[in-house]
Amino acid sequence: MKKALQYILPVLLSVLLIWYLFRKVDFRQTMDIISHGVDYWWILAAMGISIFSHIFRAMRWRIQLNALNVPSTLMELTCGVFGCYALNLLLPRVGELWRCTFVARRSRAQFTTVMGSMVADRMADSVMVLLLILLTFVIAAPALASFMAKYPVGENILHLLYSPALWIAGIIAVGIGWWLLYRFRDTTPVAKLRKWTGEIWKGFAVTATMPGKWRFVWLTVAIWGCYFVQLYVAFYAFSFTKALCAEPGLGFGLLPCLVAFVFSSIGMAVPSNGGLGPWNIAIMFGLAIYGVADVEGAAFSILQWSGQTVMLIILGIFTAIWIGATSSNGKKGISE
């Protein structure tokens, strides 16, 4: 039942959010914009840029794995990343487990060590999102303040975050968790947990001492730079977002793109199939701050999400073919 809920709930969440999305907008009008108001060359360009973000992610991951003495080729890691995101379209978070299993078997390494490197991978992304959030709230504060005044729900969220009761409850929960682990430290489940977390920590902590630390940082910037540029490029595909790029006061569209990008990055943290639902609504929310109507924001988010999804499916098919071809040549494959 637990596993069933783990897989079913993200699907239900996606369906619920898509229903909410189209309850707010006119679907026919949205499809009319997609059919007649788009320069698809820019969408194709955005799809192409997304490939480089995956390659840079594989290059960054290789630095960690080399420091852990886990030998892997760049092609193996790149296909691991391709397959990861393709699988996440079907079942959220399953892709991460698959790519760690795939690389661990190919490299004959401990799964937990590889998993620890992936935890560091995600932590680096989390730090980038936090930095982008801080940057956005500094340079886009006037637009955000006026939007929150129009939609007070944002103020309620801020009040909750500043509530002492929330933080006190969090501290108490952490304290109880630590006490339970200490109290039952000699039991078999806790011993296994400590061993597992120790191996995870080894894979994570290597980022502080590994050779190529600065290359890791620059590749992190490159990954997120690709994410941002592919969204900005898509702005030129629609007349209403292209108009924002003509405004010097908005940094020629860079500021609205940054706001939409940060909201969409936060939306991707919500477990759903490839971000479907949370990502779309987050993009609409970010664009609405700069006067883009809901129906236009829906058209933008649907087409951009669809383009990236098609690219992930293509990359996933390529990965399956490559794994099949290399497995037949004596390499360890996913089916083992």
C-alpha cells in the first residue's frame, strides 16, 4: 500500500493541478495561441540547449565519482542522466534510484557510495536555487510586493514561515528523532541505518576535499545557466513574452525570466510526473507578476513543458538503445 501510494499520489497531484490550471483558463483559447501564435524555431532551440545541461551534469558527477574511485566513462554517466530524467516522467524520483543502480553496476561500485554522490549533486542544486531565490527577492522586490498586495495568499505564507510556533515544532521534532536514534542505537535497524547513512555521507563529503572542486562549482553554474537560457530563449517564441524582452526597464526580459525561472525551480520540488502541474502553475504565477494573462501563461508553460518532455523521451530512447548495444558487448547492463 505504501509503495502504491508513493507512485499513485504524484499522478493524482498532477491530474489535480492540471484540472485546476484549466479551470482558470479557456482551453480553446490556450490551444489557439499554441497553434497560431508561436515561433517554433525558438522552442526547438530551447530543446537543444537542454541537452547541454544534462551533459554538464554528467561531467560534474564524474568529478565526484573519480574522487570516490568509482571509474565511469562520460558516456555512461551522460546516459545515466538522460535515463534518469526520462524515467522521472513516468514515476517521480525513480529516475534517481535507477541512475545510481545503473552506474554502480557498470562500475562495480557500492550503490550507497554512488547514491551519496547523487545526494551531493542534489544539494549543490538546492544551494543554487536558494541563491537564485535570494537574488530574485532582492532585484524583483517591487514587482513581487505589488503582486502580493493583489493576491494576499502570499502574505499568509510569509506569516506562516515567520511563525515561532512552526520553528519550535520543527526543533522539537528533530530533537525527538535524535533521542530515538540514541535510545535504540544498539538495535539492528538503527545499526543498519547508521551504516547506510555513513556510506551516503562518504559520497557527499568528498565534494569538500576532491580534486576539481572549482570545476565542480563552474559546472554547477553552467547547468543552471542552461536551464535559465533555455527558458529565456522560449520567451522569443511568443509575442507576449517577446514584448517583455523589448523592455529595457525589465532588463530586456531577463528579470521576468528570472522570476518565472525561480518559481518554476521551486515548483519542480513538488513530486509529480516530470513537473507536470506544479511547474506549469509556477511559470504562470511568475509571468502574471509582469502582466501576462493566465491563458497566455498557460500556453507558454504547456508548450515549453511539452518541448522539454519530447526531448527527454528522445534522449531516453537513445539511452535504451545505447545500453542494449553496449550490454551485448560484454558490459554490465541494467537488466543484470
